[in-house]
Amino acid sequence: MANIFLIFMCFFLASTEALSFPNHNCSKYFTYGIEANGSYIGVFTADKAGVPELNFNAVFLHKGSIHQVSEFAPYPSKIDSMRNIENGYLGQAFVRFDNFTTVLPTLYNFTFNGNDLCNSTNRYFDQTFLLDPKSTRTCTSKAIRERKNNRPIMHPNFPRIEPKIRV
């Protein structure tokens, strides 16, 4: 009986796959996250506050379908993003990751307002990898408040773990 249990346990462990968050050298300006609905996102943060025009450009590296990275959108929403920028916080944008298998797309390059903020140190990839460029532009005409601590507050969404009641 113990042998059968061991065989089934090995089969179960071998069949499960964990999601892998790729390494990148851009932790000051980019982070992977999970939305409340469970979908995976990548959040970009500008390097300067008080800028009325924000141009985010990113290139992702991934295998498989070309439709793994969505277009940019203001983070957390368009209204909140504009309010944050006008209140002197750093601007943010995000992309959503879809149709991936076990590894999220890797950030290859991030440029903000024409300045390269991050470049991948991984120069090796073969032709099965796809380079997927994305860009967006956000601007405001309202006055921007000056603030000393302009880093936006990030509230991570962790998976909810429900306790199991055993009787």
C-alpha cells in the first residue's frame, strides 16, 4: 500500500508546474504583480516626478504566442494615475500577461522619455524567442504639485488563503 501511495505522490508532484518569475535588472522601475482577479501584470514606474508628459517604452522577450503582453495602460487606473501625477507622485503604467505557460515574459529593455533605464544583461536568446515592443504616452496640462517623497505607495495583492476547517 505504501508503494502505491509513493507512486501516486511522485506522479502528482511531477505533473504540477510552478509559475516562474523571470530575473531582470530593473527592480527600481519594474515589478511583476498579481491583480485582485488573479491575472499577472507588470508595473512600470517613471524615474522622475513633475513631468507633464510620460512616454513609456518596453520590450519583452518570450516564447510562444505573440499575444502574451497587452498594450500599456495607466496604473492603477486612468483617473487615479492622472491624480497621482498631478499630486507630484511618479507616473506609472502596466501591461497584462496572457497566454503564457510556466514563465512570464521577461523585460528586455525599458525606456522612459527617451532615457534607457534598464537593459537586459542576458544577450543570449535563439530564434524561438520573440521580441515584443510596447509603448504608451500620457500627458497632463494641469499644474503638478512638488513633493519630496514622490514614490507611489504599492499595495501588493497576495493570493487569498482560506483556512480549512477539519472536524
